Amino acid sequence: MHPQVGPLAGFVVGWLLAAVLGGGSAVWLLYRSGLTDYQIAVALYSRVAALLIGSKILYLIEAWPAWTADRAAIMAALFSEQMRIPGGILLALAIGPWVARASGVRYLALADTIVPAAGLMILGIRTGCFLEGCCFGTPSTVPWAVRFPAMSEVYAWQQQHGLLSAGLPESLSVHPLQLYFGLAGLLLFAGLAAYQPYKRYEGEILLLFALGFLWSTWLLETMRARPHVLTQHIVLGAAVATTTLTAAIELSRRVRRSTAARITAE
């Protein structure tokens, strides 16, 4: 919960963990499915690029126009650690058809294979958020609530809003929201990786990830001390759309099974 971990900033540690955990699990999942080294490289590096670009783009949109004041502000925004992870996840999902075409693998098959790894990537990134002291939750008295030191963003925000008296060594206790996000990512990876051999149709793992990620993110975003309003709206809209699509697919499958059973009986 300090901005520096040795010579590295907390967010840098988080992205390194995301690369090790998310990248390592992605390679394992892709090799397990029988893909070649070339196919793995295309699938992995394209999604990493999409994650970084999409996360930064959503932040820039949400922070508009504050960062456009002058050249220095623009450069600071572009190269800051500020990101909006849902933007990266959504862009990585959006480029999926083109990545599948480039790697010569069916889109839904490839997505089902690699998407559980995003859960461990989220765990790594959110661990960095915790170490950095950003993305903090609202004040809380739950037994697992945490306090952050005087140099942290939490402390500065609470002072700015009159929640802290001057000279206190720590912030008020807050929900460790970063760890909640990380736990959600870990559960997504464990559950989806275990379910992969039992999926009923191509695209089911992708849909389950989208449902779990979007709804958990929207719920947890409501606990953020400094709300990301645009991100909340985008995530909620995507969650509703994904839920509607999933319901339509399940209804269609049920109708087809019922029709097939009736034809067989006749």
C-alpha cells in the first residue's frame, strides 16, 4: 500500500504481475488446446496491445477535456499510470474476429480458450492498484477494511473532502476495493478454466466471462470512493446487452432441442 515497492512504483509491479500471471496462464491454455507458437504469439500479443490501448483510451475519454489544456498536460495524461481496465477488456474482445482470422483459428474457439487468462491478468493489475493506493473504496468499518499511509492517494482524497484531521499518520479505513476486483478475477479464471472441458457450445466460455466480469465490475464500481461515471455506464450497458444475448442463445437452444425431440417422437 505504498507508492514504491523497492525501485518500482506499485502500478508497475501490478502490470508485471499481470504479465506473469495472465500471460503465463494464456500460454498454458493455448498450448493445451494444440495451437502453434505463431498462433499463440498472435493471440497473446494482440490482446496485450488491445488491453493497454483500450484502457488508456477509455481513461482519456472519461477525463476529457481536463487533460487537453496544453502540451504538457496531454503528455502527462498519455504517459500516466491512469487506466480504465474495462476499456481494455472490451477492446480485446472487439478485435477477437480479426485476431482469429490472422491466426487461422475459429474466433469463438480461440476466445473460449484464452479468455479465462484475463482473470489472472486482472488479479495482477489490481494487486498493483492496491500497492499504489489507487482505485480505493469508500470508508468502511468491516473487519478487513484497510488504512493507507500519509503519502497515499486515499489519504490525500480524504483530507481534501474533510474526512481527516491534519497530522494523522494514516487514512480512515476503507474497503480494499482493489482486492475485491482481484478476487473476482481469480474466481473467473478458476471457474472458467475448470468448466472449459464441459462447455456446451463454442462461445459459451466467452459469454460466461463477459457476464461475470461486467456484472462484478459494475457492482464493485459502485463502491469506489471516486466514481468513474462513464466507465460505470459503459460497463452496465455492456452487461445488459450480454445478458440479453445470452438469454436469447439459451432460448434458441431450448427451442431447437424441443423441436428435435418432437420430430424424433413423430
